[in-house]
Amino acid sequence: MAGTTSGMEQGADRVTMAHVARLAGVSLTTVSHVLSGKRPVGAATQEGVLQAVSELGYRPNRVARSLRTRRSQMIAVIVPDITNPFYGVVTRGLADILDEAGYRSYLCNTDASSQREHDFVADALDRGVEGIVMSLVQQDLSDVAVIRQARTPLVLLADGGEIPGVDQATADDGAGARLVTQHLIARGARRVAMITGAAGTSVDRVKGYADALAAAGLAYDPSLMREGGWLRDGGRDAMLSLMASASPPDAVFCANDLMAIGAMDAARQLGMRIPEDVALAGFDDIEAAALLTPPLTTVINPAYEVGQAAGRLILDRMIEGKDAVPEEASRRVVLPCRIAERSSG
């Protein structure tokens, strides 16, 4: 073969099969047969094609292939906040399952914006993804309806109740919140506050918290509720607001660990001791939770297993076909939570 500098001559242009064929001195069809393995090719010819592929740095065009096969082998993963460690673990579990089946995922960060969620859903459908795994910004199901109308398989990373044809993978948030609230009460707390996520979210965790209060004979007090927006700064501001009230709490349950870290920041700012002056608990058990001072009592959220479950559900919808799960049916995988009891509460 001549012209080993051909890869350099292509400059910034994308290398195609035509370039490989020209360098190897064979037809386009022969290159296609070598790369696909669908037709036998002589050993010498195959070696020449593979050498040309290596010299040129050729990579198959997945988009062009998807247009021919009508299969993109891509999954869109749409989440509210990629900086939240919980979603990193979920997407790792999801990717591990998808990779085994030859699928790839791309991650979309909505920044908890409904408009960005709408935009990403539209973009994913335009790209012809084979499935979507999504954590909704709100309880609004308008995007779910759009995806269902497009007949694209969908798995939600939350318990949104029974939605025909939509599978869900989630932890048992309500039970986890109930367990950790009961734990704080058993440690002597009588005014247990809660810092929730954004408005319209945390529904199951709020219910679990309220159920634990009722079981202990404690009244649900709206003045002990604050929104923290799932963020560290939000948790700090919510904690400062709680502690400035006329009757501050003696324990605070935060709906995720990031807000609990912010609540710790506020307690230190106010010169309060944890758990002596106020007990704190979170939800998710992110890696940082055990490294805090004091280490954070929290609910162990099986994030990796939730991601794996979502991966299996979406593969079932895509690979087994629509007959495997009737259009009107839906499946929900709900994984149990447990408590990591540490020094904060």
C-alpha cells in the first residue's frame, strides 16, 4: 500500500470508508464486508483494509449507521442536577447494564428547570433515541405524555404512581423517611423539622416524615417545614430560617444529604453543637456523608441498584418488544432503604 500520509492529507475532514477503500486499493463494498464481518474476505485483503483503518484513524459513523438500520442504540438520561452525587451513582448503575447490551447513554442536565426538561425531551426524540430514562423536575406529566405519544420506551427514576405503559425504578422513599424520622424521635426529639426539596417534589419523603410523627403522637406542624431546593446553599438557608423561629426544632430531617451538609454549615455558623443542640439526618448516603464532622446519620438510598433496575426495564421495553409489556401495563421496581446511624442524630 502506498500513501501512508493519507490520514494527514485529510486534515480536519472526517475520515470515511471511501478514504479507507482508496488507501487499501479495494472497493467500498469490500471495506464494508471487512468491518461488518458479514461476508468472507481474503486474509491479505482483510489485513490491508485493517491497516488502512489504523493509519487513517477511521471510526464508523454511528449516526449514518442508525439511519440505515433505524436503530440508534442510544438512551437519553434526563436528570435535574448532575452535580448531585446521587445521580452519578444512578447513572453508573444504568450504564453498567446498558453497556453489556451494546447500548450507550448520554446525560442531560435540566438544572431542575421544566423548560429545559421539555427541550431535552424534544431533542432526544429528534435524535431518534431508543429509550429515555428520566427523573422528572415536577409531578407534571406533560413530558411523559409527549414521550408516550412518540411511542418511545420510558423509565422514570421515581415513584410517580401508576402511569399506563410507563415503567418506574425507585427506592422506597416513604419508608426511608419514616424510618429516619422515627430514629430521631427515639433519640428524644420532639420538635422534628423537615427541609424538603423544591416545591412539588419530596412527596413520598414528606409523607413518610408525617406518618412517623403521627405514629409517635406528635402533631404535624407546617411551621417546621422549609424548602431547600435539593442544594447545599438551600439547606443552609432553610436551617438558618428554622433556627430563627420562635420555637426552633430540636432535630432536622433533610430530604437529601446535600441539604443536610448545608444545614450543618448553618449550625456551625450559629455556634450550635450537633447533635447536642440540634440533631441532623439526611437522605441518600452519598460518599461525603460518612466523612463529615460529625458523620451524618442518613437513609441509605440504593442508587446504584435503582440505576441497574432502570437499565433492565428499558432494555426489556426495547429488546423484547412491545408484546413483552402490554401497552396499558406498567412495572414498578421499588427497592428498600435502611438507615446509616452515625453521630449527627
